[in-house]
Amino acid sequence: MIAQAELLTAFDNGEWYSHPPGAGSNPSDNDVYLLVHLAQKLDSDGLPAIMMIVGETETSCYIGYSDNS
């Protein structure tokens, strides 16, 4: 029963990492590409993609949905 519950609740739906010192938490072109790719991949499971970017003085979170939803 616990294993079944874990399968239903444990999933990877995003990425997080830090930008180099001096950089903010705005997404780069590569970040946007990755978020779109994750959103498309997770669409079949009905999940959004989540990206957290940690800059030197700020943290931002982005949520991506596929156009197919």
C-alpha cells in the first residue's frame, strides 16, 4: 500500500539550480528552452513544469504548461 502511494505522489516535475555570482534570477534563453521542454514532457501526466532559479540576491520560480493542455 505504501509503495503504491509513493508511486502516485513522488514525481520529478522541475529543475532548480543557481546562476553564477552577479547574475539575477531571470531565465536565460536556455532556461526558457528547458522549461518548455519539461512542460511538453510532463503534459502527458497532466503536470506543469516548475523551474526555480537562485540568483545572488533573489530567487524566482517559473511554472510552464504545455500548449496541448
